[in-house]
Amino acid sequence: MHEIGLCEGLLDLVGRQAEGRRVTGVKVRIGARHAVLDEAFGQAFAIVAGGTAAEGARLDLVVSPVTVLCRGCGRVSDSHDVLSECPGCGGDDIELRGGDELVLESITFEEESPCASASPAG
Ligand SMILES: [Zn+2]
């Protein structure tokens, strides 16, 4: 379960930025090439976050696509799956680019002094 390892790295960053504050939400962008499952990643996050500033924080996972370049037909496409063949011509002479990032996009901290922006439901 490689999600655990990924979450450990993330929470290390979160912990450093939290500086003692309580974390209520974490937004993470992860490349499709990591092939993580939302559910598995969420579980791993909950396990690793236990006992840290981010315990119980909401995880918002955004998967960024892999770019698939086909040398056969020249087609460039984005995919959320790690493809082994070109979606255009079916050839396997392809090159995958990107989709291997793991970025901590934002952290939501518990508001100590809420700025009274109560929005109506809906
Ligand atoms: Zn192709």
C-alpha cells in the first residue's frame, strides 16, 4: 500500500506549515501515474494523520492527468489512466509525460478568528 508512504511525506509538510494550528482540510494534487485510489488514499491519510495536527482533517484529492504522446500517429491526449497504448490508433509506441507529481495544494486551518462570512445554505 504505497499510499501510506505518500501520505507520510505529505503530512510531514502539513505538520511543518501548521505550526501548532489545527488542520481541518488538506487539498492534494496527485498525478494519475501514482495510480492511487481515492478511498485507499483517504484511508492511508487518516491512519498517518492520526495523532498529528491533521487528525480528522478532510482530504480533497485532485488527480491530474498523464499526457500520452503517440509516436505512431502523433496524437497527444490526456488520460486519468496509465495507458499502455494510444487511444487514437491503438499503437503501443507511446510516451507518457507528467502525471507523476504530488503537490500539497492548500491547507485549511481551523479558524481562530472567523471573519463572519456566514454563507446561507445552498
Ligand atoms: Zn496513435
